Amino acid sequence: MNRSLLRSVARSAQAGLPIASRRYASSSVTFNWEDPLAATELFTEEELAVQDTARQYCQKRLMPRILEAYRNEDYDRRILEEMGELGLLGASIQGYGCAGVSTVASGLITKEVERVDSGYRSGMSVQSSLAMTGIHEFGSEEQKERFLPGLAQGKVAGCFGLTEPNHGSDPGSMETIAREHPTQKGVFLLTGSKTWITNSPIADLALVWAKLESTGKIRGFLVERSKCPPGTFETPVIKNKSALRASITGMIQMDDCPVAVENMFPDVEGLTGPFTCLNSARLGIAFGSMGALEDCISRAREYSLERKQFKGNPLAKYQLIQKKLADAVTDAAYGTLAAVQVARLKDAGKATPEMISMIKRQNCDRALQNSRILQEIFGGNAASDEYHIGRHVANLFVVQTYEGQSDIHALILGRAITGKQAFV
Amino acid sequence: MNRSLLRSVARSAQAGLPIASRRYASSSVTFNWEDPLAATELFTEEELAVQDTARQYCQKRLMPRILEAYRNEDYDRRILEEMGELGLLGASIQGYGCAGVSTVASGLITKEVERVDSGYRSGMSVQSSLAMTGIHEFGSEEQKERFLPGLAQGKVAGCFGLTEPNHGSDPGSMETIAREHPTQKGVFLLTGSKTWITNSPIADLALVWAKLESTGKIRGFLVERSKCPPGTFETPVIKNKSALRASITGMIQMDDCPVAVENMFPDVEGLTGPFTCLNSARLGIAFGSMGALEDCISRAREYSLERKQFKGNPLAKYQLIQKKLADAVTDAAYGTLAAVQVARLKDAGKATPEMISMIKRQNCDRALQNSRILQEIFGGNAASDEYHIGRHVANLFVVQTYEGQSDIHALILGRAITGKQAFV
Amino acid sequence: MNRSLLRSVARSAQAGLPIASRRYASSSVTFNWEDPLAATELFTEEELAVQDTARQYCQKRLMPRILEAYRNEDYDRRILEEMGELGLLGASIQGYGCAGVSTVASGLITKEVERVDSGYRSGMSVQSSLAMTGIHEFGSEEQKERFLPGLAQGKVAGCFGLTEPNHGSDPGSMETIAREHPTQKGVFLLTGSKTWITNSPIADLALVWAKLESTGKIRGFLVERSKCPPGTFETPVIKNKSALRASITGMIQMDDCPVAVENMFPDVEGLTGPFTCLNSARLGIAFGSMGALEDCISRAREYSLERKQFKGNPLAKYQLIQKKLADAVTDAAYGTLAAVQVARLKDAGKATPEMISMIKRQNCDRALQNSRILQEIFGGNAASDEYHIGRHVANLFVVQTYEGQSDIHALILGRAITGKQAFV
Amino acid sequence: MNRSLLRSVARSAQAGLPIASRRYASSSVTFNWEDPLAATELFTEEELAVQDTARQYCQKRLMPRILEAYRNEDYDRRILEEMGELGLLGASIQGYGCAGVSTVASGLITKEVERVDSGYRSGMSVQSSLAMTGIHEFGSEEQKERFLPGLAQGKVAGCFGLTEPNHGSDPGSMETIAREHPTQKGVFLLTGSKTWITNSPIADLALVWAKLESTGKIRGFLVERSKCPPGTFETPVIKNKSALRASITGMIQMDDCPVAVENMFPDVEGLTGPFTCLNSARLGIAFGSMGALEDCISRAREYSLERKQFKGNPLAKYQLIQKKLADAVTDAAYGTLAAVQVARLKDAGKATPEMISMIKRQNCDRALQNSRILQEIFGGNAASDEYHIGRHVANLFVVQTYEGQSDIHALILGRAITGKQAFV
């Protein structure tokens, strides 16, 4: 530990800076409130191109539909096909008709969709992160080839059946059972209920998790609606939701629904399967929630510049308004950097579930909190759905809640930090 | 905007991922509560070596001194020389006897020092970021050669005189005046008071900002104590501070203090000079505050594992405790990533003052808030200085406040976001 | 200042305790989470009877209607008549067919109505606090006799036109003008737009504030819809609200709408008139918001006891859940005490507008904040409107915002505390 | 439920308003930021006189001593005698030389002392609420007569030994043992350690709680220092506290310390004894913490009016400053009303421990939170102890923590609300 050591260290440090750092050096930067900590500098040209493609689609094709869709709880099934056409579904999967982009690129797609609406993003996440990731990670080669291309094109709609009416944060206690058919060999009969299942009413294919009666262990089943006899597989829609009204949500009710053994994931047992899918979705949510927050910021900023009160000053001129904007912009910038970091780590095989818990929790919490505070800027006008902010606020509450409520992730982190579990 | 576009984009994306991403790929990672989002993956080997050198010094040499130093408001002048010996002072400056490491490496040094105490970090920041950066950025070549080597070795102690008793957040209104000597050509006479000046009582060299009487513009002067006639340059110490007691703080009182024109910065006028120095210091604080927070986390975690209440359970087992730890760990991880990003941008010439305002503000706010919440884990024992957490809490309040109070930075950001200023 | 002084003081203190204190002494109290600081002890028997009457009506008649009303934005006009039948409208007014109860009793009515829904309370507040209070405070004797009985019975529906599309927090800048009819003496022609006017589409009588062209001063006009020629007084409904969907809201568009001078308030000029009405409504909101919060608490508590997760434990058993409940119960208790205090002061002629700003702001802020946190307890189920909590959360945002957004009241208080205004 | 019912109810309501309400009616009130919700209206003349006496003493005699006392951790033993002289000690006790004032009056005394410093209030609380209340509630008549008059005069200094080094929030697990003397009948030998005991180093009389070896039940012992053989009763002082430095704190180390059976409380067993004393102290803290907060408000307000930044505007003119003041003033007003309510209920025998948990927790939490936010107004000057705010902030952290940390009281409330305990 002496001076010359540090000096020599320093000299080689200059030589050895990673390329990424050099990349920063290309041209000058001015402060951009839409990307305040220059996260863009971390993206490849290709990732930027993917983001641009996604943004154009979302703003041109999704944005004009959202107001009526949300008012009427009306999800347009064609959206999946449009997304499939562009390669946005299962985009980080290699092969099987998928785009095979980086996890960062995939996250940027998610962010652009949620910039329009969390419900649209939910519909995409279920297809991509839950159904397709599940099949890609745990399906047999035959299952992958049979199901992934149709899902990637959006011609087959998928859903993911894990949560049950009495088991939200605690899926390990699920009651859905798969028992062997008493007479038909190679067939399982699934019985049980799943609820709050995005896309279930329109799904052609449901990835359903059930306990195998013989072992008591959770297994994954690919239930094809077209092959289910009447009355064995019902997916009633849940209406009158207070949020995510632009996505379609329902139950899955199975009563001795027959599923061939060829449609069961071959190896994965227990919670590993569903949790892997959830982790993929959660990483997407960490990106997506930042998109919703950025839209709130943009709208609140614009409103504050246009709305005049007290001697003709725009709201933007008041300290209390500026503080709200500064807080939100900061949290959006920080959250994006953290999501990018974990996405890079994931592509390198270095992301852990706790990291994903951390960014899912933090980004959702901050998106929700800031969107609520930005909503105050609109005063009474926030009650009009044409300002969009109320929709984001309502959505983000659910986004914070699903796929692991904030407190549950806090306890996952707490366990990782202390080595003690505090769930019970 | 069609499928094949995205496909081809994706294919080249795989080929073109920046080296930095590949770097993540080397080996497996498990969740590490001390580096939860694997910021370490972003550092060069050399930066890691610098961090290690700094940590060893801080834990072995500074940590054992801090309790008594803080109790007695007793700053050990030799610390500057020790730091100089290791090359920790002005470490990111190239040449003039400085180490010339990256801004990230410099930030990691700062973080290690503040892990021990914000006061020790303040003492170093004043020397490195304020005095040395000022000279390096704005001094003439002759000034650099004359002053930087001694400062880098810690043999010369520097300080930075900007804040005045009546002008804290608003330095542009400063009252200190530099007028031309009525008879001696090439000499200015400085008159005025500066306050809350770290290291002023021990400083050999003071970088003092004053308004040139003839122009009304702020200029920088390098005041050498040894050349000041008695009574013209006094630096009374400020005692009984409620925080940062391990640093030494004082005033600078100048009464027709003569300074040669050779000691005035040749070109820089107005607030550009002091703000450049402050930005350098603020970037360091964004790193440093995370060091203090990490020390709070580490101590709170350890206490929660050792302290048993109610049927022999360690505190760490309780939900309310785990949530506090999870929140703090998250904010420390996010804050570090943001600071690293801005440091990389700075080395690339792409960091803006607003970015630095953002990370100085957010990291200080979060460090303060979390340290206070972690302090609750210690219950009544927090009142004992031997648990150290109370010291960090007291320090971090001042760290949040100085070099731009949180609200001031919010208004700087608000102005950048909205284009409207709300200071008055 | 000596011992015997305090002793003698103490002795007489025992003798002179106010009756109210003695009233506490009747019987023993156990902790009641629905009235944790025993606010009930502050009420007269009669006030308790009024509360009981209101609660029975609200729970038996309003509660069964709310779900469909909110879903369909469908306000049942008969509610006003039912309320009128029971004497709930303008209840604190003496004479003119009104009940003449204390302000506390009136507040308790408000609280019971908002326990069901803030929209129902809004409908009542507009009738009672805005229209009827305005007439009672500022109307001529003839106006009072002509209008108050019908309003009290709910046969005449009233509304209150102050807010304009471009002037929310700043009504003094209103643009609505009343000019003298060019030919008909004793007639004013009103022109302008009001927005976010509860009950305007169903109102028979609108209390409209407009600037008298001749003086530039704001005056109050009682506009009878039945007397307005076609096209001079339109009240289009505002649909697709994101909250308060069980109340009906609209605009008032006036185009040379003729109003007789007999329908103008005789004396009051400027903002005194509308602000007096608003203060009356705000005091009601301070009570009402506590009713909504108490309903959230009750529902969250019940859900937490019924919902089991992790080894069959009810959510109520978890620390993180208990903290949410404890915080909410505390704020409900504090807010009720504060509202009762100001209501008593009002009946004694001692309440100031700043006091009302304080309790309107604080109670709304806390109701909103706690309702959001309680909502987390419901997890994903909060998205179902059958749990009611989402409705309260959405409503309370608007309640916090209207009749003085939280920040505006903060600046009113800030001005009162410091003597400096910071609106512009 | 019909109209005439409510009408008749209303009419009698007017007649039957409690005297307290009438009392409000005497004269007009303007908004007073020092008593924003006119809590003063709830006090008897006598209570106001007690408050005035206490305030004069505190401001004239305590305030001038606090700066040096806090700096040097130097508690002036004469303060107890001065307080005794004025009748401030054990003031709500009837007889035995005590003043016998109402609980509200006693709370107002507490508030005035803590307006100066929480440490001074701690010293008084230990004497009054812990030692004297314990003896008054549980002592034999002989014990009361023997000990209370000296304690009331402040000639005897008392302390209260409950907390042990390993048992803070969980006193039921205490390890201190009282065993019968092997040879001397009627004598117990106490062995064990107590820590964080205010006043222990100067105490003449220690109320010590210990488990009786023969029964395992907790009993209370009045240990007279003068009767303890050397080495059996030691009270080493704890120095270098980070807060409450104006009170003296120590341990109690007992090694076969002999106590006569006449000095054991005759009947009370288990935690009833200590918890009754703690409840009395906690009620005082609910008042006292509001005194400290009010002092912070007053100082921050004054500073904000005097300190000019940016074009000569006082800080008080800025929105972000006004919001801080408005929040703090509101919480101070609400907290005082709640404390008064529980004090009145206590005198009527209607206060429950959960009520006291609620107000102790909430008032401490809010006092701490607001004092920290107000501290920001002082900027860097907050670090100077001459502004006093830093001292309050440091003190209030400990006040929030001791006698039941905030989370512990949350769980007490949670248990009362849900019927489920969540401590383990």
C-alpha cells in the first residue's frame, strides 16, 4: 500500500478502460429531461433501433386505441398479431421464429408498450415472458417447435395459470390437482381454479401449473383449449376492474380437464418453473413501469407549462410543482439504469432472482408514488380520463401489486440480506 | 417497420454488443447484499485495485481514530499527508504528481473514506475537488506547477472560500471584494468574510473567490497564508458543531489582505469557476454518501442479527426490520449505479451540471433517510456513539445540506426540466 | 412563581374543571378501534342520535346502490329528496325548514354519507354547504324564504358555479361577466363558463358567481333554470370521470342568460361570498374524508382477518399489515378530533378560515395516503370493485384536490404563519 | 327514522350542548400559529395558570443553562429541587406534598420543560411519572408517606430500573433476580444489571423491578442507596451520548444488594407495575414532544423570516419553506388535541393503554419527522448548536425510541385492532 502502487495502477487503468467507457466519448451531451442520466449511452445501435421500432408502433397504433379500450374494458385481440408481425413477442428468445434480441432490447420494447398502457404491456408480458419463456425454458424440443412459432406470431394467444383464488402471494399452497386418468394411459385430468389470469378468456393455449396427485409436486401443463371437451375448461371474464381495463382478465376453471402427457413439461418440478417465468416477467415490469412513469412525467410537464394560475404564471414556474417533477425525473432515471444493469447481467448469466425482486419492487413503488404526485399537478382535471394520468395511476397500483407485491419482495430481499425468513 | 427489419436488427445486435456487456459474462454471480446489483462488474481491474487500496487504508488507519476525533472535534492534520502518500489526493488529475486515475476510481476512493466518516471525506474533498480541481481547471501553468504537487502530497493544506455568512445558497450575491492596491501595482487587497470553510484553520493555501471591484465580477485568488501580514487573514475555528466533528471548520476573515496578481486565476470570471469546483465535489459526494450508507447498512444488519428480543429471536427475523434493510440496500445499489454512470459520462466529456445535481441530491437524500430509519433498529443503543450509526446520521444531514441543499438542486433540475426558474 | 401559588392554583383547578371533562367520567372505556381516542365522549346525546339516524339511512339506502351507480356514472336524483325527508340537507341552518343542529352534528351526517361514497357526499355538500349556506349567509330575507325550504326538502336541486375552465385555484381571475340588460331594467345578462360543477346537469337552481361589468366585482346570482330562455343556460354533463362517478358533474354555459336583480345577493361583493361557502363545505369535507377512511379501515381489517396466506395465517397476523392498520387508525382518530374541535369553535364564532384550511388539507391528505396503503392489503383483489377500496382511493384523490388542493392550503397556512404570501 | 325525529333531536340538541361548547363562545379568535386549532380553549383558567408558571420557569431558568449542559453532558442536580420548589414534580398526585393538578395541567408542565430540552423533561419524567407514580399507585401507605414528600420536593432523586442490557422492548424477559437472604429474614438480595437508566448516577432512591426467585414473578423494590453496602449497588454513568446530553444516564449494577421487605411493593406482580408507570410517562411524552416540536417551529419560522437569499427575499417567502412550516404546525396542533383528549379521558378513568400507545407513538414520530424537515431550513447553519434545532432533532430520535419504540407501539395497536399479536 504505497504511492507507487497506486500510481502504476492508475497508469494501466487509463489503458485498460473497458470499451463501454470509451463509447461515452463520441460527442457532447446536453441535459435531456427525457433521459437525464443518458442511459441511451449504454445501448447498442441495434438496441436503439429496436426501441425506435417499438415506439413508433406503440404511439401510432396503440395510443389512439387506449381511451376507448380502457373505458369499455375492451381488449383488441388483433394487437397480439400486430406485435407478432413486428417480432415484439418473445423477442429475446433465439430461434423458433423469435427475434433473438438482447434482454435490454426486450426491456426497451416493454417500456414502449407500457408508456401507452400497463394493460397492453400485461397482455404482451403474459404471451412473452410467461407463456413463451416457460415453454422455451422447460418445454421439450417437440413442445418448443409445436408452440413457439404460433405464439411468436401472435396467432396463438397464450396465458399463464398460477394464481388461485385463495393463494396469491403463496403459490406453493395451490390446490389445483392433476391426477392420472383412471382408464386412459398418458392422460392427466386437471381440476381447480385460477384467477386474475390475464388473457385467459381469449387464450388458445394455457400454461397451467398443477400439483401432480401422485407426487404432490407442481408440474406445468400446456392446455390447448381446442382439445378440451365442453365444460372441462372454462375461462369466464372478470369485468368491472378498477384498473388495467385495457387488458382482458379472467379465471380458469378446470373440471377433470384432460391433458396428454406430451403436453406436460418433461422435467421441471416445484416452484422453479413458475418462478423462472415470473422472474422474466418481473424484469420486464421493471422496464415497463419506467415507461408508464415517463409518460406521466411528459404529460405533467406539458400540462404545467400550459396551465396558467395566479397572474398568468404557468404552473411550471412554482417551486412546489418543480419539486414534483424533479423527484419523478430522478426516479425514472435511476430506475432505468438499474433495469439496464440487471438485463445486462441476465444476458451474462449473472442475474439472480433477488436482483429482479429488487428492481421490480423499487421501480414499481417509485412509478406508483411519483405518478400519484404528478397527478396532483392536474388538479381537478385529473378526473378527466382525457389527461391519461389517472389511468396510469390506477394501473400502476396493480402493477406494483401483481407478480409479487412490494412487501413480498421486501421479505425476499430481507431474507437474502439477513439469512432469516420472515414470511411466517 | 416490419418483421424482417427487427429480425435483422436483432441479428446484428448480437454481433455488436459492446464489450462491456460481454464482460459480464465471465463467471457466475450470487446475490451479495454488499453489492446487490453487481456494480463491481462495471469496474476495471485497476479501479478495483484502487478501491482496495483505499479501503485498506481507511479501515486500518482512519477507522481506529474516528471515535475520539468526533467526540473531541479533533482533526488530525497528518491524515492529509497519509492520503497524499498513497496518491489519494486529486487522484483524477493527470500530472503534477497526481495519480491520474479515472473518475470512477476517484469516486471509489471517496466512497471508502466516507464509509468511515463524512468529515474525513470532507477534509479530502476540499483538498482534491475544490482546491486542486480549481487550480487544475483554471490556474495558469505556472500556478499549477507551483501549487499542485504540494497539495497532492498533502504537505500543503488547501481550503476553498466561497460561502459567506449571509450568502449560502446564493453565492452570486457575495460581498467579499478585491480592490487594486492604491499604491502597489499588481497587488489586490481582499476584504470580506467566508464561513463554514472546511480546513480553513489549518490551511496553508486558500482558494478565495471575491468580486473584483473594478468589474464587479467574481474572480479566484490563491491566498498563501505565509505571505499575509498579521491581521489581514484570520481563520478562527468554529467549535461545537453538531455534525462533521471529525473535520475542522472555520471562517476566513480578510481585512485588506494583499494578494499578488500572479495568484489570481488568469481567465475565469463569474460563477463558472466556483461552480466547476463544486460540481467536482458534488460528484464525489454522490459516491461518498453511498459509502456512509453502506456502513450504516452493514452495522444495522449485524446488530439485527446479534440482538435478540421476544423468545430469543434476532431482530433480523422481524418483518418491520427486514423492510428497513431491504429499502436501504436498494437505495444504496441504485445510488451507486447512478454515480458510476455520471462518472463515466464525465470522463467522456458528457456529464452536465444537472446530472451532478441529480445524483448529489438523490444520493444524499436517500443516504440520510435510510440511515435514520436504520438507526431505529438500534433502539436506545443508538444513543451510544460506539455503535457509530448516530454519527453517520448527524453527518449525513450536513452532507445533504452543503454544496447545494436538496431543495436548491430540485430547483436546478426543475429549471432544466421546465425551462422556468423558480428561485425567486 | 412559588410553590404555594401552584398549590392554590391546583386546588381551584379541581373545583373548576369544565363540565365537559366531568362528562368523561361516567363509565369505563375499553379500546375501540372504530373510535380509538373516544371522540364519542365529546358528543351530546343529541349529536349521537343524529349520527345514528344518518348512519342507518346511509348503510340501508345508499350502500346498496353505490356499486352500480359508480360503475355506470349514474346518480339517482331521488337521493336528494330522501335526504331532505330526513332533514339532512342544510342541517345546521336555523329555520326555513332546516333542522338547525350543531355544526358537529352536521359534520357527523357528512361523515356517514362519505363512509358510503365521496360522490354522494359531494352531491349533498353542494346542496347544503354551497348553495344553501350561500343563500342563508348572503341572501335577502325574501331570497331565503323563497329558496331555502325547497332546497331543504331536496325538491329543488341546487348547484354552485364558481370554478372556470381556466381558473381553478385562482377564482379571483374569473371571466364570467354579468352586464346590465341594454333595455330591460333590473335584469342582468350572464355570460361565461363554469366547469366541474357537481349537480349542474340536474340543478333547478344555480348559485353562480360572476363579475359585475360595471364594477368589476364578483357578485352572486341565483339562476333559476326554469326561467332561462333556451340556449342561454346549458349544463352539459361531464362523463368518463376517473372518480366520484356516483355524483353527477357538468359544466354551466351561459350566453346572455337573463337574471333578475331580485336574484342577486344584495350586499356581498368579491371573494367573501364564495369563500364563505367553500369554508363551510371544507369543514364538511374534513369530517367526510374521515368517514371514507374509516370505511377503508373497516374493510381492510376484515379482509386481513379473512385472507389466509403462508401456513394458514391470516394477513392480520403479519407485522407489515398491522403497521398499515395502526397508521390508518391513528390518522382517523386524530383527524376526527381536529374536525370536532373546529366545528365547536365555529358554533362559538371562533373558527378562522385558516383552521378550516388546515383540517381540510390534513384530513384529506391522510385519508388519501392511508387509503392507498390499506389498498395494498387487498393485493390483486383490490382491482375488483366489489371490495370498494379502489373506489374510495380514486374518490379521495379528487376530494384532496377540489375545494383547495393540498398545496394551495399549504400556502394559505404558510401565509398565515409567516405573514408572507408565496402564491406568485 | 323520519323528519320529525331529526327535528326534535335537533331542537333538544341546541338546549343540551355541553358547557364546554358554550365556553368556546366567549370572544373572537384570530388564527394563531402558536396555537392553530385553539387548544387553549379546552383548558381551565387554572390549567392555563399552571402552564404559565411552568413556562416562565423553563424559559428563565432552564433555557440559559441548556447550551453548556448539552455540550458538556452536564446535568445540574439542583434542577430537581427548583422544580420541586414550584410543585412541578409528581404534580398530578393528590396529597403527600404534591400539587394535585389535572392530568392536562401536568401534561402542560411537561410540554414546557421539553420545549427547552427533552433531556430536562426526561429527568423530570423519571422522577414524576416513573418513580413517584409507581410509589403512589403500588406503594403501601407507609411507603408513600416515607418517600413521596422528599421526591416531590426534589430533595430525593429517584430513578426507575426496568430496562436491561439484553432486554429493551421485551422487559418480561428480565434477568435481574431477587432472592431471599439465606440468613436474614425479611431481606431480599437483588442481583442484575439495568441500563439506560436516566438519573441513576445521582439517584438516592431507585425503583427497581426484579423477578422474585421463589415465584418467578416481577416485583418492585425501592432501593435506598444510603442503605446499600459498598459494592452491592453501583450506578456508573454512560458518557458520550449522541443525544439527551443534558440528562444524566447510567447503569444500575446490583450484586446481592440487600433490600428490606418493607421496601417491596406489597401487591403488584408481573408487568402491571412497570407498565402502569410507563403509561404515565408515555402520556407525558405525548405532551412533551409537542413542546419540542413547537420550539423547532418557532425557531425555524424566525430564521426563515430573518435569512435572506436571492434578491433579498426572506426564506419565508418561498413555497418549499412554507410547506415545511405548514406541515409542522399542523402536526403540532393535531398532536396537542389528541394528548389533551387522552389526558381528560385519564382523569375520567377512561384512558386505555392502547390510547397512550397511539399518542406516544404518533406525537413522537411527527415531532421527529417535522423537526428534521424544519432543520433543513437552517441549511449549513443547522450544524451550529447555537440554533438549537440540531439538539432537538437528536433528542427527539431518542424520545421516539425509548419507552416503546414506534414499531413496538404499532404492534400494540395492531394487536388491539386485529386481535392478533405479531411480536413473534
